Amino acid sequence: METTRNSIRRNLLRARVQRLSAFYPTNSKLADKSVDCAIADIFADKRDSYNSRYQAKMLHWIMQKSAFLYKPYALALMSVGYIVAELGHFLIGVTSKAVAENLHYGDISCQFNSTTLTVAELPVPCESAKNSTYCQSLELNGSYYCEWNYNGLGLDYQILAGPSFIAVYTIVGIILGVAADKYNRVKLLTVCTVIFSVAIILSGAVFEYWQLVILRMLLAAGEAGCNPLATGLLSDWFSEERRGLVMSIFNWGIYGGYGIAFPVGRYIPSLNVWDLGWRICYYEAGVLGLIIAALTGLSLTEPKRKTIGEESTNDGERLSVWKVLLQPRIVLLCLAASIRHSGGLCFAYNCDLYYRDYFPDYDLGWWLFAVTIVIGSLGVVVGGLISDKIVAKMGIRSRVACLAISQLIATPFAFGSVYFNPLWAMITLGISYFFAEMWFGIVFAVVVEIVPLKLRSTTVGVFLFVMNNIGGNLPILVEPTRIAIGFRESLYIFYAGCYGISSIMFFFTMFLMDGPAEVERKVDKEAPPAYDNSTFTNDDGQLPTLELPSFPARPPIYEHSRL
């Protein structure tokens, strides 16, 4: 049947082509072709058209079937981008000694440099030498074991790690937070990713200290947009029930980048790839950032903005950003987050230098990587899940309760991670990290749920401004405290101490948050309206009553019975 149909169609096309060929001159292309060739061309065109439509339908079908992967893909892409940004941010803390030796900044001290001896074997510790002559004269069995060189610490390093970055990060964060409420957030995020990626690459090419300071500022300007822009996008992509987990996964980028910085900054420079030393770390991170920027701009689309959480406002009411920001619960939450952030940054900027200084015989790079990546990841995920599970029972208050309890548990273990020797220091650090790192994602899940839609990104930007100005600049006090009472004691105060103070402040913030929302009775909107019968009266002014009609009495059933 199909063959007969195709034969008829071919004959009709043959006749049509023969009639058309009579109207073309002999030198025309159609006249030069045979009728069979013309028919073959027509069938080929139809086949190509059919194939194109089929491929379009298949592509549409594949896109529909894989649509559920879009949101996880977007979350993963932005999380990886944030990891790269934080890797560039925290690399300076791990590579500071190598960079300082190359660029000549910071303090100079006597340091242990032998690979064949241990600290326990030294007759005189290197730290006791206060000048280069005495330092370089210390020897054991004819082997000099100390060097007088830059140690990567000092006020120059603290300025490089903290204020130079935070000063720009906080200001640009507010500007981009306001812009995110008005413009396309995906495009803004793409531009920000390009900026911090270029800054990371150029950081590996500097030869002067001031050049590195300027590039740290440029890095801060690009990274400043990651959190407010991504927070707004994720809150529009994911529902409230999953928001705590989603925010925790994204904000884990801080700890992911921080953890990866340990092996990258410790071991890659020693490979001396292409004779670049520490510079190759920055080149690799920057190139990866440019790849993420390209994927962000080409594969993500701007979602529809939606109202979330408990926020509500009348359409005609003009929202005031100051009215929102000066709420007691916002102010206290921001101060608590600032103190907690300060404790985390104090440890992040100084832990590698601290463990190298106190335990030079131990290579703790991979241990620090494992603790921050594995244990920190578990803490982030578990914290998000717990806050999501109990938020339906206690409302927003439950998330803040998670913050207070987790930081309270983490405080004594944070103290132990600085007090004990390497083995127990790593064990207590792992326990501390599990509970301590629950906080970041939960904090921003709370923020986006208690502010109006139109001011969400602006509020996040201002929140980050305050949190980073306080938390990011307090670590500069570690250096004078270290000189006065010691490196370990300064971390007791600004690391473990800040954890404990933030726990108390989160506890008081909890009472300013709303409890669980009341469950509203569901009403069938399609049901007809009910009427109040008491509004109707009869002619006598009395309420009507329902009277059944009367019927004659039924005769007894046995009256005519034969029985």
C-alpha cells in the first residue's frame, strides 16, 4: 500500500516537473537536469525538512525529560564558582611565606629549615634567636638548621589578608545587592566571575607588594557579587522547604575553597611547575574561574522573582530599607553573625602559619584539607537538613536555635584544636568543624525569609557589609595580641572566644523570631455561599419554622385481614 502511494506521488511530481520545465530556457539549471534528478531533489528536501523537525522534537523531548536537572546543575555551577572565588581569597594564607620571600613584605625571624632534624633534637630552638648573626650560627653536628628569612606574618600580611580585601568587598557588595533587585542577576554574576578570575590570574604575576594589594581589592570587587546575587537566584529556584539545605550547600563554597587552599598552596609550589613556584596556584585557579564564568553566562537563565517565607506587604505600601534593616531581630542577628565570622576568619588566616610554627615536624596540610572538606561538608549538609526539618514545627525560630546550639557545642572543641598536640588538635578540630560550619547557610536562609521580596538582595548586601566589616577587620587584632601574649593565646581569644560569644547572641536572637505559622482552615472556594436564616422572617415577624405537610391517618393494616 505504501509502495503504491509513493509511486502515485512520484508520477504526479514527474508530470508537474515536466510542465514546469517547458517554461524555463534551455540553459536554465532545471532544464539541464533530468526529471528523475529533479524529483530526487524534491524528495531530498522533504526528507531533510522531516529530519530537521524530528531532531527539533527529539531535542525538545530531551530538554523536557532533563528539566529536573536544571536546578541542581545551577546550584552546582554557582557553588563551584564560589569555591574558586574563595580559593583565590584564602590562598594568600597558605602561600604567604613563599610570597613574602619573593615580594619582601612582613616580619623577618629565625626559622627552622632542616629536613633531617626534628625540633626535639635541637640544642637551641630557632625562635630564641633575635638577630640574623646568632640565628645563622646555630648548628648541630656541623649542620646549620636555622635561617633568617621572611615568615609570612606581620602587619603587612594582616592588612593584605583582611582590610585590603574587606574594604572593597563590603562596599561593592551593597552596590551589587541593590543592582540585583533591579537588573538581570545572571548577567551580573557572570561579570563578577570574570572579574575575580582575572584578578586571581594577575595575582600570580605580581612583583611588588602594592600590586598584590590592588589585585586583592579587584578580587574582592568580583567576589562581592557572588553571595547576594546567588542567594537571590537560589531563593527563586528552590522552595522554602529545601532552602536551608540549598543555602548551606552554596555557602559551603567558603569552606571548600578554604580547604582546597591547603594542598594547593602547600604542595603545588614545591613542584615548581615551569619554574613558576607559588605563582602556578593562582594561574590554575583563575583559568578555572573563567570556565565557570562562560558556563554561567551561556547556560543559566534569569528566574521569575517570587515571594517567599513569611514576608508580606501591601502592594501600595512603600518599603523602606532602613525600616527593614533596623528591626531588632535583623540587628542582633547581624551582630551575632559578625562575631562568628570573625572567629572563623581568625582561624582561617592563621591556622596554617600557626601549625607550621608550633609543629614544624608535622605535615598537617592533608589533615587540614580533610577536616575542612569532609567534616565541614557534613556539618553544612546536616545543619541545613535539621533546620529544614524542624522549621515547620518552630518556624524561623528553629533555624536560629540551630545556630545557637551548634556554636555552643563547637566552642570547647575549637579551644582544644589550638591547645592540644597535633593528633588531638586534628580530632577536636574535626568535631568543632562539624558543628561550627552549620551556621553560614542557615544564617542567610533566615535573612531571605524575614525580609520583603523587593529588598531581599539589598538586605543581603547590607548584611554582608556589616558582617564582613566587623568580622573581616577584627582579625587584624591577632598580630598585636600575638606579640603581647603569644600566638596560641591570641587564637584562644579571637577564635574559640568568638564562637562562644556568637552562641550567646544567637540564643537571644531566637526569641525575636516568629514561631510556627498557624494552620489556616481550608475553604472550598467553589462551594456556594451560605445564608443566615435568622435574617428572614415571616409575615407575622416571626422566624420561619419548617412544618411538614399533614396526611390522613393510615388505616390499620390488619382491619381487612383474613386472619
